Amino acid sequence: MPQDYYEVLGLRRDAGADEVRSAYRRLAKAQHPDVNRDDPEADLRFKEINEAYEVLGDPEKRKKYDELGANWRQYEQAQQ
């Protein structure tokens, strides 16, 4: 099931670019697999955080995500 990227980063939908960056840095540092060596789920959470930031941190990808929802990537691939 696709994740809600705003939920992954703990953000409101109207969060600004600085808020997105700050949330990403905070969560990436706290959830990094090297910091959580005893947690087998840490790698998965870290990947989810990175994916969410990849989309929400890029204004064009974020706009598509906001317009199309979780299926934005399939739409983007179909346009190629």
C-alpha cells in the first residue's frame, strides 16, 4: 500500500520547503540504520523517509503528487 509522504515526514500538506527539509533531516538522523542497529525495521523506515523527501523536496514532483496522489509516479512514467 502506498505511503502518504506527508504522514511519513509528519507534516501538514501546506508545509513549506524549509519544514520539509527540517523534518527529513531530523527523521533521517533518528531512523538511520547505523543508529538503530538492533532494529530490523530501521532500514525500511529510512527508505520510506528518503522516498518521501525525494518527492516532497522537489517542487515539480510534489506538485504532481499533490494533484495525482499516490499514483503520480505511474502517471509520470506513462507520459514518457
